[in-house]
Amino acid sequence: MCGIFGLINLKPGGELPRSLMERMGRVIAHRGPDDDGFYYGRGVALGMRRLSIIDVAGGHQPMSNEDGSVWVVLNGEIYNFQQLRERLEKAGHNFRTKSDTEAIVHLYEQEGADFVKYLRGMFGVAIWDVSRERLIVARDRLGEKPMYIRREPHRLIFASELKAILEDENVPRRVDMSALKEYLALGYVPAPATIFEGIEKLLPGHMLIIEKGQIRDEEYWDVRFDQTDNCSQAEWIERVRAKLLETVRAQMISDVPLGAFLSGGVDSSAIVAAMARASDRPVKTYSIGFEGEDSFYNELPYARIIADKFRTDHHEIIVRPQVAELLPKLVWHLDEPIADSAFVTTYLVSRMARESVTVILSGVGGDELFGGYRRYLGDELGRYYRWLPGPVRNKWLPGLLSRLPQDRHSSWKNNIRYASAFAKTAGLDIAERYSSYVTAFAPEVRARLLRQTNGGNGSDAASDVLLSYFEKARGWDSLHQIIYVDLKTSLADDLLALTDRMSMASSLECRAPLVDYELVEMTARMPANLKVRGLTMKYLLKKVLEPLVPREILHRKKRGFGAPMGAWLRRDLESLVGDTLGESQVRRRGFFDPAVVNEIIAAHRSQTSDHTDHLLALINLELWCRIYLDGNDWRSAPEAPVTAARTT
């Protein structure tokens, strides 16, 4: 696990700014505190920061082949590197280390630009071919590892984190207003855009090939959901169970201690169960919880059920509202604002885990693969909903629900929130309905919020990026259209992005077995009714796990891995709201109409509507502006306290 960075001149000549390379390495030292390295060639520079996981002593990067004609820097892990090594040694290649990075060096010699198709793992990788004067920059299939790109007329810069590119003082810091609009729509900036003009994210499953001053972007992988394998339910259960156990076992390879995040949900419980089968010692598990008024979000009792069943070495922390003191630091690590409170909990549990392990396994991605989100129930609920008389559906029920209190931190108020969202959208087509579920600020609110001079007219019904992926999925069944869009957007640019940044902020490598591309491709060929059956989500996955995981875990109500941010914003964090979203501050920043911001704050305080996502989006954006635009130093923020609850 590393942070990588570099640049290539697109025209002959030009300096290779070594001082810039050194600054790029320093600013992402958290990604690799164990080692650093640089390569300077003809018109190209490569750099890395290393967190030593595989071949701790011998895995120094940049790494070359025997004659120095191929150089590689890698961020991530290649889980099939041992199989690749055996194959490459038979083909005559000589290895000097036991590192997974060296497998890429010789794989490129053997396969050329097709090398990436043979890699099973998470990675951002750059290869410099000296003889061809060719640079290849590639990103893994699902987007577990990041890659930022800046193209200029005379050069191209790349880095694992956006802040490394900003170490070049000549890079302008201008907010991309189209990206800001997408951020308000989704709560994150979807690739390939970033919040900054002139900097992009390399799309998952893509690579850039830069050769003789020319750049081409190639997609080397995508997944389709329109080809179904003709297997019985029993056969699917056996296939998925075998692949799940094999994938987790493959991702447990490490020369340093490893453990697992454990929320007590289905996905993390599946990972721990599989790890326990593959290990001859207790699995180290790490959980996070809340007390008192915030206990609605507390999942520690469920996590303890799994910890006790598998006799894990279990660690817990209790989180308090004072974690808001961490927000400036975490926003700096995120690179781009994200309106998802899971980044707070992910950082805190990562910080705890790093005290005893260097590698962690996570259950992120299970909802997308196996049908675990409530928005996947839309078609089934719609069939029941259409039995109601038209006036009830179209007028009476939506009006009633809109007048009832809504709050995600109360079970019955949260159900009202979901029911209200469904009633408003039941008559829409699949793309519009999905967009309404995942949209942070509705189009009409964006229209009022954004100042017209900044290009916000709110005329579109959804994010342009979402619609582009729905167009690619046209003709598939509705469930698989939604799953495909989730894989391409929210999974990569929200969940995996925050997981990577928050774990690496603690110098912890996080692996996500459920987004292994072989497992993704397998589940893509699974019929939709094995993912969602009636009102049962993750139908087949629960069947797979029945012999492994207790029933009270498999059939408990779904709970997101986040913090009770909405409740905190009403009471403990009122001062944060006032500081970041006060009328004078909003007016001074110039993006939004202060009156609309005040309306959102007032509605949230009164519980007329739940505006947790809206407020978090606005607060994180303002904190991001203060750090990345105003130059405020996040290091002045104290380390927020948490309370250790139990270690068993």
C-alpha cells in the first residue's frame, strides 16, 4: 500500500522539478510512512510513499526489471501475484524480490499494455517503458484505489491524492461549478470530474497511455448484467459461498498483522465468518458505537454476537459528538467534500485498529452486489402501491406524509421519511425514481440555493452522470440498472473513496473482498430475483450465510454505517452550524442564497424534514473551502476524544 505520484513532459525538453516531487511525497506521507523513493528518467519522474505490507524488507519502489528498461510504482495490493510469479518464472523472467510490485514489472514485459487485465486486486499503478518512452497510468476495476490527473499542454501530472497535485503552485485552485452542481445533487463529485477545474479522476477500469506526446484513455473493463447463468438456487448458493470464502482467503495475504471492521451487519459479519474459517488464530475485530440519545445508531450489541460466536479478539469504542472537532482534519484528508457521515466513523475505527494491525478487511460493497439498499425495493412496493385509488396515491397520502415529522434517528420517523420519499416518486420511471432516492438537494432546491451567476439553474431532474450510466444500462431489468449505476457512481466515488482516504489517514490498508472483480462478475450473472425477492433484500446472500452467521444478524433491520449527525446538528453541534452556515458567512462565500440555507436549518431543527445530508454537504463544503481555497491550517484542530468501551 502506497501513495504514488509523478509527471511526464509531453514535449521534448523541460525540467523535471525535483523539489515538486519531494513536496508531493511529503504531503501524502500518511499513505506510506515506512519508505519513499523516486525515479527520474528522460522526461518522466515517478515517486512513491510506501506502507510496507508484502516483502517488508525487499519491496522498495520504484521497482525495475533487470536492465532498468521498465519502472513501476504501485499503490494497492495484487492478490494473485504469486500465481502470476509462477507463470512468469516459467516464461523465463527472473525475480529479485518477493513483492507483488515486481510481478507487474515482468507481467508488463510479457503482455505489454494488456498487463492490467491479468491483475486481481486493488491498485493505482504507473509504468514507465524507457525504450518506447511510454507511460501507462491505470486504476483498478471498481475504483478501490484513487488516481487524480492534471493535463496541461506541455505535461501530465498524476497522484494518488488530489492534494499532491496542488503542491504545484502553478495549478489554479478554481472550483468547477458543474462539479459543485453534481456535488449538491449527489453529496459527492462523481468521476471523472473533481471539485477543481483542470483536475480529473481517472475512471475505474480505465488506463491512460501516454506515448510520444499523445494521450489516449482506454477502458479495459466493465461489467454487464444482461447475461444470466442458468443455475438453480442451490447451485448459486454453493458458487457464491465458495467464491466468497476464496476471495476473503486471497485477501488475507500479508506479512504484517491484519483484522476486520465489524459493524454487526450482514456484510461485515460475512467477512469475519470467512476470515475465521481461513485463520488458525482469533481474528482481530473493531467496532464503533454510540450511547444515550444516539443509541439508535449503536450496533455494538450485534457486533458482539459475531465477536462471541467466532471468538474474535474484539475492540470497541464509543463515539461522542466532540468528534466534530476532527472535521477539518478529515475534510483535508478527503481531498473533496463528501456528505456522508460514514467518513467520521470510518476514520475513528481505522485509528483504533491501527494501534494493533496494519491491514483491515471491510464489508463495503455487499449492498451493491447482492441487493441490500431500500431503493432496490421500488418495483415491488410499486406493485402494492398501485392497488390504492388514484386520489389516495397522488394527493392524500403524499400530503399526509409531508406533514408528519421526519428524522433518521428515530425508527418510526425514519419510516415516515422513507414512505414520503417513495410516495413522491412512485409514478416516475426507473431513472427518475432512483435519482430522487439518491439525490441530496432536489432540483428545485438547487435552483433556489445556487446563485444564477454561478451557473445553477436546477433545470435537470437528476445528475448528468447518473443519466449517462442509465443510458449504458438501457434494456436491462430495472434492479440491475440501479445496481450498475450504484457500482459506477456512489460505490466508487463515495463509499470506496471515503474508505480509502479515512483508512490511509491512519496509515491503515483497507481491503474490500466483496468488490473483488471475479465476485462482481459472478453476481452480475445472477438473476435479479435471487438478490431481491419480494421485500427481502440480499435474499441469496442470506441463504449463503445461513450455515455461517446467526439468524439474528441475517434478519435484523438494516442500519447504515454512519454517525447520528442529524441529531448532533440539532443540539451538540449548533455552534458548528452557526459558524459555517451563518448568514454572513454564506453571503461572504458567495455560492448560495443565505435565505435558502436558513430555511434548511430551521426545518431540520423543527424536525419538519430531515436535512442531515443537506447540512452535512454544506458544512463540509465550507470547511473544504476554508482549507483548500482560503489556506486555513487544519492542523490546529484537536484530536477529538473517544471512549474505549471494551476489549475482549
